[in-house]
Amino acid sequence: MPKVTIYIPTYNYGKYIKQAIESVLRQSHDSWELIVIDDASMDETGAVLSTFEGHPKVRILVNQQNLGLTRNCNRAIELSCGEYIMRLDADDYLDENALLVLSNTLDRNPEVALVYPDYWTISENGEILRLERRSKVNDEIELMDVPAHGACSMIRKSCLLDLGGYNEDIRCQDGYDLWLRLIRKYPVSNVNLPLFYYRQHSGSLTTYTDRILRTRQRIKRDFVERQDMPPLKVLAVIPVRGAETANGLPLGMRRIAGKPLMDYTVQAALESKALDRIAVTSDNRQVLEHAASFPDVETVYRSPELARMHFPIEPTVLHVLNKLKENSGYVPDAVLLLYVNAPLRQARHIQKAIDTLQIFSCDSVISVREDDSFFYRRRKHGLEPLIRERRLRLEKEMLYAENGAIVLSKTETITQSKFVGSTVSHILMSREESFQIDSEFEFWLVEQILAARQMKE
């Protein structure tokens, strides 16, 4: 019996499938089988696959109709004979030692259910773009809120079967759903060697990213519901500084795309079904009167002292918590800070953050955007890289920029000097959703985005 089953689901990837299959045939580890599932391709895939027919370790299956990725994954699991199983996407390919290294890791660590490697990102034409290095499990990272790559991770078949395989209702981000279910029951591990080549395609990156982020939000919501997690009592605090801007109004009352800026934040909070209560706090009576015109929004006056520019937000949050406790005995499980200068956040981001807090049992969740630029800081001899350990010009470590849209923390972690706790997870937002208004240019830019959004609606 083979030690490892590799399966390749393919749909119209005839341009790349030969390289993927040949990378399996060249493996230094020889105890494997390969299952290729052609999901009713309409390109040259069939002709390419016919050249491998008759190979003693390769099985080629052809679907008469397109079944989709997750159904094909489950079919491959049913047909597999290996103790370990790995999916290889048809447009990617393996390093010749991938099976040897990953299977040896599982052999040496019988408690581990899944092992994943670093990888090379390549262009559509196969040019190496960068090395993607993952933090070492347990040594460098303990909070497992960033999943392994959906493909080229090696999993014990017994664990896959125990989890019930893949969720066939999910059309993309299948690995994310499996990851959430798997880490709840089993340890995982990784190796810091690049053992496969991940191909990036051209196209609408914005549309693709938005699809991924929305799918992950649905996966988290479904996971919380399936696990029967009790709902958290979450208080949304919307602080609005009363100081007048150049046009004579507080920033929150300045009109943008037809209505006061603060309305976008209040409406996102009201649309969310995950919030227990919503409180607007300000030192400006006009702001509080406007907030009170919304149903189910409470107002809490704060002193000008608490609303000073650059004054910490923690005393304001504690002031609101104390007022609500005094007035109604209300004590929330968590507090969500919603700043009005981030009006592009939506109700789905709020839900995703609260689900993340529950799933990973962390202290805090913040919203971020990814940035893989090279960053430098000024030191004695001029500029030096922010990430000193980078040795390859192509190697970049992803950095995350806080975008100010979501800051969520368990109430017990909040003190006079600290809002964010020690274990911090995140939700990822796209660049298009991450603009903050800190200048006239950003005000103008966000206004164009909001106006365009309203036209679509």
C-alpha cells in the first residue's frame, strides 16, 4: 500500500497539468499513488492526461459534468489508499523532496494531524516572485488563526475521515473551513522549507480578494453556529470628538456623500445582528442629539478632558462601561470600538470580528490590511530594513497595518492604559475597505468610494 496519496483536481488547466504531474513522478520518496480528477475540462486537459494513461502509479478519472473542488476532494479521499493524503492544485507543482520531508515529519510525530511547508510564489509564466515563509508552530506562533495553504499540506487520512472530509457547500477557501475544524481536535506542525511552487494568475485581484474575504466570513459564522457557541454580549462604543473642523462642524457631523460621517458607522452597527448594545459617546451635545435620533442607540456624555486630541481612549471606554453599569447593571463580555473616520467598514466585518474572538478564544481582534512592501527605519548609518533576518532579495515577510475599522476586546482585558490584550487575532480587510479619514484628500477619496457604493445599491 502506498504511504501517500496525492490527488490533483483539474478544470481547464491543460496549460499547467503536465508540470504538476511530472513533479509527482520525480519525487525522491517512492511510496505514493497519484489520482488525477478531470472535472469536465473543455481545453487540452484530456489530451495531456492521455499521455500518462497506463502509468502503474497514476489513476486518471474524468467527470462528465463539473462537480466542483470540494466534491472532487471528497471523492479522492474515498478512493485513496495512502496513510497520508495531499492535494496538489493543477497549476502548482512540488519540489522533488516534498513527499519525503512531509511524510517523515508525520512519521516522527504521530500526534500531529497535518504538516505544511513554506513555498515559492511564482508568476503565471513560472518566474519566481518570492519565498513565502510561515512562522514556526509553537516556537514562533501559538495562536493558530492563519491557516495552512489549502493545497500541498499533508494530512493523515484517518483525521480527514474523522472530520467528515470537506464541506461541499463551500466553493472556495475549502482549506480554511477544514483548518478551523482540524485545529479544534488535533495538533498541527510545519517545516520551514519551501516545498512547492504556488502560481499566481493575472485577473481582477480586487474581485478575487473580496470573494475570499467574504467566504471566510461565512465559514466563521457557520463554524460558530455548528459548534453551538453561546453568543457574546458585545457593546459597541462609538467615540465622536466634539472639536470643530475647518468647516465649523465636528468631524462626525460633517456631511459626506449626502449624510453625516458618523451615520455610516452607526448604521453598520445597527445592521449587525451580533451587537448587544450600541453607545455613542461625545463631548458635543449636537453629536449626542443626532445619535439619539437613531433607534436603539444610547448616548453617553464624556467630558472635554476625555475628548482631548491624542488623549488615550481607554478612560473613555471605562467611563461608558461605568455609566451603563450604574444605570442598568449592564456588563458586556466584550467591547467593540468603532471610530467614525473609518466609514467603509460594514456589518459583516463586525460579525467576522466577533466570530473570530469566539473561535480562537483570544483577548482581542483588530482589523488590518496586508502590506508586503519592504519597510525601512532610520538608524545610525541611515536606512536599514525593518525585518533584519531577511536574507533573500525575493523573501518578504507579510506585515499587517491596522486600519482603525475594528478594535474588539474582552471587557476583562481593558484597563486605564490598555485596550488590546496580550493574545491578538485579526480580520483581514481589503485595501479598498481600509481607508481612514485623516486629511482632506482622504475625505475626498472616501466620499468618491461611498458615492459609488450608493449608486450600486
